[in-house]
Amino acid sequence: MQNKEIFNVFFREKPAMMLLGLKNAKSGVYASSLAKSIDCTYSHVVKILQQMQKAGLVNFEKQGRLKLLTLTKSGSDVADHIDNVRNIL
């Protein structure tokens, strides 16, 4: 439990978990399923994802009425580094 607490000192939990959730997904993910998996509201997830998209970490791919989420190369690199830090702690 202490490792999780120190991890949260360095990283905001929900955005970090969103990147890790996208990294560990076998294929593209929808914002609603990501929100459920990290126990967060849909609107909060979308707000954070929009910021991540502006930073070049996440792509939105429209499929009909739904938007599929994927990590960019930069997003994948950031997620890898977050995962490495989490494993060290």
C-alpha cells in the first residue's frame, strides 16, 4: 500500500492509470470503458483525454458515433516510463 501512496505523490492517479490502461489494451478502447476500468466519471475521462490529445499522447479515431482511443508513439513511451517508475516503487 505504501508503494501506491508514494506513486500518487509523483503522479496524479487517474491520468496515469488512463495511460497505463490504454497501453495494456489489446486493441483500441472507448472512453466509457476506460472510465469504468479506472473508476472515474466519463466526463472527467474525456476532459483529461482531450488534454492528452493536445499534448500528442492520445489519438481519437471516430467509428460511427463512437470514438476509439489509441496511444501515439509518444503516449506509449510516456506510459512505459510511468509503468517503470511504478514497478521501481
